[in-house]
Amino acid sequence: MVLWLVVGLILPGIFLILARVLADNGEGTSVLTVGVELPTKLLSAAALVLATWLVSRRQKRSLGHYGVPMNLAFGWRFWEGCVWGFAMLSFLLLPLYVTGDFRVNAVALSHGAFLRYAVLWALTFLGVSVGEELTFRGYLLYLAARRIRFWPASLALSAGFAIAHIPNPGETFVGILQVAGTGLLLCFTLRRTGNLWFAFGYHAAWDWAQTFFYGTPDSGLLAVGYFLNTSIRGPKWLTGASTGPEGSVLALFVLGLAAALVHVRFPRPVYPDRPE
């Protein structure tokens, strides 16, 4: 575990803190740019992949034990997760669009710029997804589940996942509840599919749709280079306001719907309750 922490979190964490200080462009902490986010998120994800691979070699286990079977890399489960993530974020915005609390005002990018930013933000959020999933639902979840079983371990790590988002500017209590709920949902997909590839796709596509495609805040953060100029108005509890759609109480209902659909789509547990 010490090896995983040092290689996956501590060393890259120190480097990323220094990199962000040096790359500070005066835009403030509430702005996301591809120039900063893409390299840092990919570096973080690469460090966690390396750390997970190292402990798998040291403990003579396959990466599949930690939810990352490489024979399924970027296969059908991943792309299915992408469809689900985009669809669920869109479904969250739909009632706000119907009531007029969410509006699409214009297209913000030309055709060429759309393709460029779509790819760059997709790579960025893939890095976010891989990094966060491996941190909270990979090796640590495997270790914890061996000791206290799957769902107590999932509850503890999902709480940690939510706590990690508290420093984000513009976060709210409902937003943090949504993050914790998303953590549990993604643990549920791991339990039912047996690996993290669906979760990788879901997580990345949700963030991509929210931040790039619809141009809404993501945990209180706005991006430079989004596709649609949109606006949100109405009560904060309903729209999420500065937190973005994740801060809406509707997000909690969407999580419940997603969990029900996952139960129907994947009816049997695959990931063990207490891994050997």
C-alpha cells in the first residue's frame, strides 16, 4: 500500500501542486483551461496506472483483481458507460430546459474549434475519470473490501470521494451529496460488471457533457472552450446555480434512476463481496 500511495498519489501530487503554482495565469481557481488540465490530469492518471501495475506485479496479481482487466480496455463496456454518462447528464438538464430554467443561447465554437476542444476535453476528462476511479474504486477498494466487505468499503471511500471535492469553489451541500452518491453509483457498476471500464466511460462522459458540451459549471468550475452558450436561472436548490447541475436536487433523483437502470441492465453481482 505504501508503494501505491507514494507512486500514485504523493509524488505526482507534489509535482502537480508545483506545476499549478508555476502555471497560474491569473484567471483564478474557478476557470478550467485545457492547457493546464490536460497534462496534469493525464499525468495523475498515468501515475495511478503505474502504481496499480507495480503493486499488481509485487503481489503477483493481475490488474483485473483491482478492477482493470486490460483485455477489456476501451471495449464495449467503456463505450456503453460513455453513452450512459452523457444520457444521464442530459436527462438531468431536460426538466430544467422544459421549465425554462436552463436555456441554450447559442453555439460558442466554430466547426474546427469544436472538433479540437471536443477531443482535448475528452482526453482531459478521461484522465480525470481514470485518476479518480483508480483512487477511490481501484486498489484501495480491493484492500478495504478484503477486510470489511464491499459495501462498507464503498461507503467509506465514497465519503472520501465527496470530501476531496469540498475545496472546489462554488460547491454546496447538495453538490457534495451528489458526489458521494455518484461514488456509490460507480461502486455499484463495479459490483455488477466486475470491472471499472463502465465506470471510466460513465464518469468521463458525464464530466465532458457537463463542462464542454453544455458549458455548465462542474463542481463550481467553468471551462474555457465549451460548445454551447447556456444559461441557468431559478432557485439554487433546483438549478444548482454556481455549482452546476450537480448541485441540483434533481441530480439525486437521476442517481437513483441510474442505479435502478444499472440493476436491470446488470442483474447479478460479479465483483466479489470479499475479494480473496
